[in-house]
Amino acid sequence: MQQMNPSTIPMQPSYPGTTLPREESYIENILRLNRGKPGVFHFSFNNTGAADNKISVRGVVEAAGRDHVILRDLKSDHRYLFPMIYFDYAEFDEELNYFPQTT
């Protein structure tokens, strides 16, 4: 198999100030664009069988990957690592950064 020279690999256009491709508006990329913005993050764990299978964290995103998010609780400074499969939604206190929309 022939290897490509990294300088010849076509680059995707990126959002100013990030290395994220514009087309990839996945949740983890949106969370990365909004690191440090306060919000409430909701998770549910339907496969646990427990009556209390939901958690909400008021905090900020410290990091986000394809399958996880790291949150810092604003009051306790406690950090959480959640798998994205349990993520339901987030509510932010301010306007979100998002990829430019084209028509």
C-alpha cells in the first residue's frame, strides 16, 4: 500500500480558531466549540434498572471526544467523565458558538 505524503493530503475547511471541519456538526464538536461556557448537562441511564436513572450537572465542558465529555461542576469543582451514549441534551446560559451556516 502506498503512503501519502502529509503535505499532499487535502485539508478540510475549518471554523476560525479551531481545527474542526465545518461539515462535522456532531455534538462533540459543538461542545468543543463552547468549552468553558456555563450550562446544565442532562444524562439518563436507562439500562441501570434504578428508579433514579437521571443526572443533571451544572458546569462547563472541559473536553469532548467522539464518545465522551468531561464536565467540571461549577460549585464543587468536581469533574465528571460521561460516555456520550448517556447524553440527552444541554442548556446553556449564553449564545452558543456554532459552525457557519451556508445556503
